[in-house]
Amino acid sequence: MWTPLVLMCSMYVTTDCATYGGPIFKTEASCYQGMEDIGLPYLRQKFPSHIAFAKKCVYWDVKDKIDT
């Protein structure tokens, strides 16, 4: 599974940064497409004084690693 992660930082306060992630996608391509089409526009609208400094999709191999 793939999860998009974005680091957003304020244009005015250098220490005002936060990360945002999700939802889960089945492929890397759909992860990046979802981030560009939905995630980033939402974050830019919600935090207009912030810039996306870094963005990437992370692969999580959870087979045989689920706690029960």
C-alpha cells in the first residue's frame, strides 16, 4: 500500500511546519495522482500561508506484520 506524505511550512515563521498524510492507495502512480489532484489543492486551500516543501509517496509492506 502507498501513502502520500507532504511537509507544509509557513512562509512567515520558519519553525511552523507540519506533515500530512493519507489516504492509502494501491499503486505508486495512483498515490502521486491523488496527491496532485486532491491532497495538495486541499492543503493549499486550508493553509494558504504555507508552502509544500517536500512531498512523496511511501510504500508500506505490511504483509505478515499486522499485530493481532
